[in-house]
Amino acid sequence: MSQTQTVGSHKTTVCEKQGVLSVVYHNTEVVRADSDTITLNTGGWKTVTTKTRMNQAANQFDLDYSVFQKSGKWYVDYNGATIPFDGASLILPRK
């Protein structure tokens, strides 16, 4: 599956205000990044499009993480580590 480098526009809003990036897909803020943390949030919807929006945001805004699925479970590659994405949200400390 190929992903574009920029965040898709279907049902998606991207906003940057005062150093805070927000990517909202439908009514869920799937990515929130500030100077200290990156928060990934599925809103309980672990769908292909949610994962795609998260990865597109990482690519477009150089957030240096990657969300992937293996054997039905979600993971995040970040800072050289693979982190299980078990719940609805995951907070990553910024480098």
C-alpha cells in the first residue's frame, strides 16, 4: 500500500497554532504534536485510514515515527524502538 507524503483531505483537518500541530480525522484528533510530546489517538477506531493519517502527518511534519500493524496488533516505530500501541492513545516524548 502506498501512502502520500501529505495528509489527505477527506474528512481531515490540519491546523498549526502556537507551535501545536493538530490532525483531526472525522471528529478525532489522531495526531497532536507540541514541543514536548506527540500524542497519537485512534478514538477507538483502529482503521487503515486512521493509521494512514497518522503516518502522513509524520511524513509531512517530520515527526519521525511510523505506525504499523502486524498480526492484527498496532505498533509504533519511534526513536529506534518498536512500541506496542495497545490502547486508544499513545504519548511519545519528543527528542
